[in-house]
Amino acid sequence: MAEKKKILYVVEAMGGGVFTYIVELANALSDKYEVYIAYATRKQTPQNYKEYFKDSVHLIEVKNFTRSVKSTQDLKAFFEIKKIARKIKPDIIHLHSSKAGALGRWAFNGRKIPLFYTPHGYSFLMKSVNKKKRFIFKMIERFCALRDCVTISCSRGEHKETKKMTSKAIYIDNGINTKSLQKMLVKVAREENKKFTVFTLGRICYQKNPKLFNEVAKKLPDVRFVWIGDGELREELTADNIEITGWVNRRKALSYAVSADAFVLTSLWEGLPMSLLEAMYMEKLCVVSNVIGNRDVIKNEKNGFVCNSADEFAEKIKYIESNDCSVMVENAKKDVMERYNTAVMAEKYDKIYRLRLERS
């Protein structure tokens, strides 16, 4: 048998949706490739994160990766990932998130070893930072885009932003492992809610816009709102009809989700949220904010609702409560099965990697 080609994934932000993405992609490709992951963890990374990966996936922690910009530590991380690559001798290097993308595109030239980069939501689109910082982040991306590297965006909207900076751009939609999810859902207990219940999932942070979530809840006092997760802005969720679960294990989170009636996502920006795809698969009608990532998946009144204000969110939630929305629910699940799933995603990555290797 021919020796497997080696893939090195460099992942600074192995938490939240990026963590789920990396787990699914690495596991799906591990039968065809020898997969290595150079990573750093975050607060929301599961404590037992190593158990999520197949035994054949090699995990290497990058000691000097930090979320914020720290010149001395970033320089150390730069040389650390170069050292890891020299030891592994990968056939493909794929960078994930802005920090890894910036350091990796200069650590590796992309000529000898095919180089790829996936932003998972550009930093310059983050509304949690001021305009000056966003401008700097954009200039860094433009500068790094000059390197010999193909950017693979995870949504159509992100791809449009990439095309403004480089022609070396393609996109592959994020996907979820529907088979794995279904196996877990069979074992999950469903609770009967006395009130119509909507939920969201993730860190209670600026990006997820808890202020808007709270405003919507106040407009619908008879509806139960559940936030699965926790975070630094939990104090902004003051409405009496909001329940904050805190961080819970996967099975408990799914129990809350399947027991709810609808899914709400009030984000200020997104890449392509895994929580949204899972809610679609679980046949929960989704009501989302009108931002890149959300609107790439949800087509208004076809497979869910896209909203621009608290009043619109409240209006659509009330509509769902009193109307038959089964056609939209079916459309949403069909989209996941045909487009936004791990099998389709992994097949597309495999094809791109092999085409690039053939040209090397």
C-alpha cells in the first residue's frame, strides 16, 4: 500500500465551533491521510478534548499560542510551528483562524508544501473591537494574502470577503456529523415544556449579542428562553423568562435543545455556526440575525427566518408558536443532509488536497 500523505492542521483557536469543525474534519480524513494537529486550547475547549479524536489523529500542543497579539510570544509561536513542521515533514499544511493564518503564512512559503488557510470568521468583521483595530486586522489579512496560499472559506459570505483580497480563494461549507449526532439524539431524554421554548447555544459574549437576546425575551414574557452556555456577559441576560444553563456536557445540552420548540441566534457576526446546523438537523425552526454566516444558510421564509431587529425576532417567534412551519423545517433539514454535513465537507477537502498534491 502507498504511504499515506501527511496533513498538518495548525489551529490556534481550538474551541467552540472551530473545535467541532476540526474534530469532524480530522476524523473524517484520518483513514486517507496521516493527520497531525498543532493546537492551543481555550476556556470553552472540553476538558476531555483528546477523547473526541480518533486514536490515529496526532495532537501536538503549541505552548506559545495566545489569542491576543503579544509580539514576543507570537514570535516564539512562529518558530514553534516551524519546528513542528520540520519534524513531521507534512505534505499539506492547513492553517485555521486568524492568528494561525497570519503566523503560518509567513512561517511557510507555500511553494514546496501546499498551504491552505481557513479564517473561521475574519477578525476585521468583529464588532467587538474598535474601527482602528479592525482596520489593522484587515491590513494584516491583505498583506498575508500576498503569500502563496489558498484561502478556503467556510461560507459564501466569508468567500466574498476573501475575493476582495486574493484570487486564490475557494469555499467549502461547514458541516456537521449527522450520523454521530443522530446516535446521540436517540439516547437523549426529551422534556415536555409547559411554555413555548426557544434556545440558543454558545458563550455569552459580545459576538453572540446577549443584549439583543434579552430585548427579544422581554418582548415575549410568555415564552421561555434558554441560553445553553455561560460567559462574561451573563449579567446582560436580565429578563425573568431567560434560563442560563451554564456549561453542561454534550448530552445535557442536546436534551435542552431537542426539548425546545425553536432556535434563536442573535449574533453580530459569524463564520458558519455549527449550533445553527445542528438545530436545523434537529428540526427546530431557526430565527437568526442578518449577518454573514447566518444568512448564507438561512433563506428567509424558505428554511427559517432572518431578522434585523428585536421586533422582527419577536414577531417571527410568535408566528412560529401559532402556525404550521413544517415545510420550512423540512427544507432546513434537507439542506443539512445534502450540503452541510461532514461527509460532503470531507469529500470536498480531499478532492482539493489531492488536486493540489498532483500539481506539486
